[in-house]
Amino acid sequence: MTTARANQGKIPATVITGFLGAGKTTMIRNLLQNADGKRIALIINEFGDLGVDGDVLKGCGAEACSEEDIIELTNGCICCTVADDFIPTMTKLLEREKRPDHIIIETSGLALPQPLVAAFNWPDIRSEVTVDGVVTVVDSAAVAAGRFADDHDKVDALRVEDDNLDHESPIEELFEDQLTAADLIVLNKTDLIDASGIKSVREEVASRISRKPVMIEAKNGEVAAAILLGLGVGTEGEIANRKSHHEMEHEAGEEHDHDEFDSFVVELGAIADPSAFIDRLKGVIAEHDVLRLKGFADVPGKPMRLLIQAVGARIDQYYDRAWGAGEKRGTRLVVIGLHDMDEQAVRAAIAALV
């Protein structure tokens, strides 16, 4: 029996993964607003107890996904809490009187897709749901700038002196793991680089994996629902052949955790001059090597909140929705960086910008 026939009648689920700031949430927002009448349930996994992505998506006003259909898992990386969080969430979703036409799961930018996809082989889930496909979103501008690769020439030179030197960085490993799991790779933000840069990104991404999944280009996360949904792969039956670095380390008896990364929330008052704040924020990000910053700002006199999304020193900002009646206004920024980031110094530097 073919995979497609075996999965007939099951609810399809699409797993959307990709490193911090690749544009997953923006792509999902676009998808929800152009879902062609499908009733979609959305499961969002944040890194740490943050809840920002869910707040962005709840404000998108899409009929395809009501607020009750958006489920947030904020107890840790979904790849490490599958049994405790994901499976009970899926079970409750399947018990609803009005079941969704399609389930979309947005993983944390630090999550490994493999354990999550493998969880769809859980008996009670496998009989009801199939993984339509894994979509990995890539920040093309970041790849072109070399943010996912160490200086390999330098590493190789050092290895001559130290045979125990680890070739891979945590960032580089995660990037490769997310590519390895993919059925479809979306090279996002291609509008930020030229044709030569896009060609280089394609070659770099292809060199990272032995499989050859379909690769498409996008800007601003704009990909048609017909492309993202309906891949019909049944990836849960394939995932055992797409092992991550950490799975291979597990087989060798090593522990998997996310101690390489830290996150925290900075809460501020109103931002009187958002342009000046953003300009100075770039300096803080560069000085402290912040990987990702995202959140909302309260701008006096503005009825809408200002959404701030930063990847490295590149910062996007726009007013996304009006503050709700009775909603407490304020500025809330999530900061994510490597574990040796000086949290207190970053907090003080951001606070000094107001």
C-alpha cells in the first residue's frame, strides 16, 4: 500500500521548523490569512516561557484559525518534552467535537524536528494523524553572511594542534539538523540578497545534507498554501533515516540539552522615540552578540503596538494590531543568545536606551 493511500482519512499535520529569525511566524501568518477555507489548528513551541509568537498570530485576524485553535507549549523545547507536552496536547485536540482540517506545528528556532516527527508514530496519534511534510525555513541573508558556519580554515588549522577540537558549533549543528528533517526547504528573505548570493545560499544549503528535498525561494514568508500544505509525504515513516547530530550523540551515550542557549525577557515602559531606540538597539545587539530579539513596544500616542523582530543587527518593525481594551500597555522584548551571554549587561544596556 502506498503512503498516500495508507494515510487517507487521517488529519494532515505540517511541521514548520527553522533557526531563530528565519521567518517561520511570518510565513504561518501569511498562510493562515490565505488558507482557502481550511480550519487550521496551530501548535506553537517557544524557547522558554515567552509566548510572543502566539501573541503575534492571535492578532492576525484569520478566520481559518481562531484564538481557541492556537495552542502554545512554553514548557521547554518540544523535542525534549514530547511525552509530557506534545502527545497530551495532540490527544486533547483530537477529542474536540470540531476537529481541524489541518494541523500546523511551529517549532522553536532551537528545536530538533526529528523527535517531534517520530512522536507521530505513537499508536493513538498515528491512527488519526499523519505528517504531511516537514517545512524548513532558511534565513537566506543570514546564510549568505556566514552566520551558520564557523571559519573552517581556522578550525582546521587549530585541529592540527588539537585533535579533540570540535568541528561543529551548536548553531551549525542545529541548522544542519533542521535541514536534514526537511521535505521542503523555503529559502526565505531572498529579497535581501542578489542573484549571486541566492546561488551561493542554494549551494551552501545543498552541501549540508545528503538528501535532496525540494528547495524554493520566498520573500517576507509569502508561500502559497497550496505549496506548503498537501505534500502528502507521511514523514513519520521516513524520519528514522534522517537522524540529527543529537540523536547520533544519544546513540553514543551523550546527553542532549540546550545549555548552549539562554533566553530572558526585558520589560520596559513606553518608547517615546522608537526610531532612535531601534538605531541604538542595533549597537547593543552587535556588542553582546545577541542571536535573536523579538517583542512589542508601547509608543505613546499610538493606538497600535509596535512589533520588533531582530536577527543579528537586522531589525524589522511595524505596527501589528491595536492594544486591546483593558490590555496593559508596555514594552516586552525577548532576548536569545549563547549561554555565555552576559544577561545583566544586556538588560542594563537595553534599559539605558529608554
